[in-house]
Amino acid sequence: ARVLALSIDPSTGEGAYLFRYDAGAVEPADCAGTLDHAHEIFVLDGRLDADDGRRFEGGGYAFLPPGERRARFTAAEDSLVYVNVGPGATRGPVSSATWPPA
């Protein structure tokens, strides 16, 4: 995935990001797990399939409160996704990526 950090608050861990996934891309395993912070996902274009069976198409939205399991996603097609991680995040949703898309 390629990512653009739109905003990051270092004092709270909150941040907003745009992700560009190529069709067939699978998130790293450490993206999934029990959240220590709120997490919002809005699929602007494309489709993400979650490892828990949920499907998010263009216009799809999910809000995950702290303590909920965050699924691992696979991009079923080229996708553009907005992600907001809430206060309490110990790290951003990715450790390294590049923007703009190649």
C-alpha cells in the first residue's frame, strides 16, 4: 500500500491517512488485532475484503471502537481508502510506505 499522512497529532496518536491499494494487495499481519484506539475506515473507491468475511465497497464505512478486533484486509480491486486512527494510538496504521501512487 502507498500512504499519505494527512494529519498526525504526536501528543494523542490521532491521525488521518489516505491509502492506495493495488488489486490483490494484502495488509501485513500486524495490521489486524485488538485495537487500543478508535479506528475509522471509509472506502472512497474500490473494494476491500476483510479476513472476517466483511466486504467494504466504494462508499463503505466502518467504525471500530477501542477493544474491537480489527480485521486484515485484501484489496479485491484497486482501492482508495481514508483511515482515521483515534486518540490512544500507539503507532500509525503503517510503518513505511510512499505517496503518490506510482
